[in-house]
Amino acid sequence: MLNITKTQNEGNLTVKLAGRLDTTTAPDLESQLKDGIESVKDLVLDFKDLDYISSAGLRVLLSLQKIMNAQGSMKLINVGEVIQEIFDVTGFSDILTIEG
């Protein structure tokens, strides 16, 4: 189960994720963000309540990063220890901007 909360303010979009980002929930996140992201200049993903991320979730993040590289910036905030370890092992910590 993944809860997605979006807050948009002009060109800024903050997306709070709670639960698990896996093969079941990744397509939902992808469809919710791909529609309407063209006007976003700054994308912030808040992982404070994200418990787990699978390879499917990593694929969605990589796809979003490619889009945002072309039109603005993307950063992840409130990344927990477990998720950070997954980013470190997979090399995603070198690709993504992670703060706090």
C-alpha cells in the first residue's frame, strides 16, 4: 500500500510517499506524476513515511530524474536509513539529489 499526497505551488511540486513503493504501487505513482509534471520546475519527494522501495520503485525514480534533468530539479528529502542503504548499494545515491 502506498499513499501519495501531492502539494503544488506554481512550478513547485512536493510529493509525500507513505508505505511501500514496489511492483504493485510503482505504476500508480508513475501515472500520477507523469500527468501534469511538464509544468513543474522543482520536484520534491518526501520519503519520511516510506518504508520500502523495490527495483520497480527505483525505475520510477530514475525515469522522473531524467524528466526533471531536462526541465528543472528533483530532490529527495527525509530519506530513512533503510531506503538510504538501498540507494547506496544500488548506486542511486550518486544519481539522485538526497537531502536530510
